[in-house]
Amino acid sequence: MQNKLRIIGGEWRSRQINFCDAPGLRPTPVRVRETLFNWLQYDIPSSRCLDLYSGSGALGFEAASRGAIAVVQVESNSEVCRALKENAIKLAATQIKIVQSDVFRFLAENSAEPFDIIFLDPPYSMNLAGVTCHWLEDKGWLSQGAKIYVEVDSKQNFLDELPETWRLLKSKTAGDVAYRLFTTG
């Protein structure tokens, strides 16, 4: 079954993208996306973004719509990847690259160029936020002063698992979603 969500700002404002039903896939709620992109409004233009556990692609497409020059979306589910590719074609989103891969397999490769903004919204049930943050830090995926957005179940406490050099910039909770913005250095 195809579901739809609306891009809320930028070049593709009000355009809809499709996403399929898949286990654990839950798009970032509109209210949360609005807050996140208000936080990042001055960082997005001309940035390189990495959207891990991409799912619906809402965060990556929103970033591209608002002026990111490159967005890499990483998703392991082939059906979900197919929907991401269809959306990229529909929007003529040439700055978006979709990679079908397990996130850790992808991160194990060497990054050709570090990313400025990371969107990290792993499946809640798998409790992967902390370990993924360490892989980003340890494998050289982050530019100097990178911003890392992490979305988890509000009951999850992963703050003790983060790299020591990361600083919390913003934090909010909306229902069962806790979302935070960190920076490196």
C-alpha cells in the first residue's frame, strides 16, 4: 500500500512523496519536521546530508528541497528504496543519491567526503542510535562542526552512549518521539 506525505518547505513545498508500508517505518511527524528544519534553517543550504535508516525519505527530501547540494539516503529494504527512487525521479532530485544497504555495511566503507548534517532515525525496537553515532564519529563521516539529528522512542536513553566530544544543541519530545540535535567538537 502506498502512503503519502507532504514536503513542508523549500523548492518542493506542498509536493507529495509516496512511501510504502514496511515493518518499523514511521515517517517523522510534520510537527517534528517543522521544528527540526527551523533549527537547521541556516545550516541546510549548500550542505552535504546523510539520511541513515531513510525510510519514507521525508528528512532527506526536505533537506534537498531547502537547498542541500547533496543528500545520500541509506535504506536496507528494497521496496522502500524503490519508492525513494521513484520520488527522486518524480521531483527531478538530481542531488539525491539512494543507496540500498545495511547502515553498518555502508558506514564500514570509507567516506569520500564527510557530511555536514546527519539524519539518524533508526527503528525504535532495535536501539541502534548510540552505536550508529559512534560509527559516524569513528569512521570519519562527519565534517568539522557537523550537526547530527537523532530521533528515538522517548523511553530510550542513549545519551550515555554518545561520543564524548558531542554537544547537545536542542532537545524536544512530541508524544512518544524524542528528538535531539547534536554537534561535534
